[in-house]
Amino acid sequence: MNKFIPWIVGLLVIGGLVALLLVQANKPGKYDNLAQCIEKSGAKFYGAFWCPHCQATKAMFGKSAKLLPYVECSTPDGKSQLPICKEKDIKGYPTWIFADGSQLQGEQTLQVLADKTSCPLN
């Protein structure tokens, strides 16, 4: 019986850690409201998986990045651009196109994106 106690304790600890990770994964991200508002505003975020500035933009939003209106422009091999981005004449990444037709290229701050979309930052 004494041989099983460390195993039982170990399993309980692992189970607790898994439960904690699941709870954390289901919590809303800090910028969920902003990302959802940006999406509702009609803005689009055009980028490429290999683009470090696109990755930095997603990182800025943290867990909330999954809610951004992101459009992947790169072909899987990273050598060409998908038709949707060619049609929009996307020349660089990231490119934001807003509902009024205006564009911003390059990394933007949360404040700039909030201002351009009339979304609250908090």
C-alpha cells in the first residue's frame, strides 16, 4: 500500500495541473472585446504566417488574437500570395483594411486600431 501513495499523489498533482490549464484556457483574453469590436467594425487584418510583424501583432492581442478578422495571404509554401489578397492588392504585411476603405500597413498599436475602428480599448 505504501508503494502506491507516491503514485496516487503524483496523479492527483497532474490532474490538478490539467484542470488548472483547462480553466485558464477557457477564460476570456484581455483584449477579447477589442478584437470582437474590430471584427464587427468590418476591418480585416491581412497577413502571412511567415511574417514576423504579423506574429508580433497577434502576440500583442495575446489569447484574443484568435478573435481577430485575420486573412491569411500566403500560400502554404510561403512563395506566393492567395487570390483573395491579390484581389485586394495587398503589397505588404500586415495590412489592415477598414470599413471606410482606408488602409494601414505595418505594425500598429492597440490604440491606433481602436481609434480607426471606433472601438473601446478597454
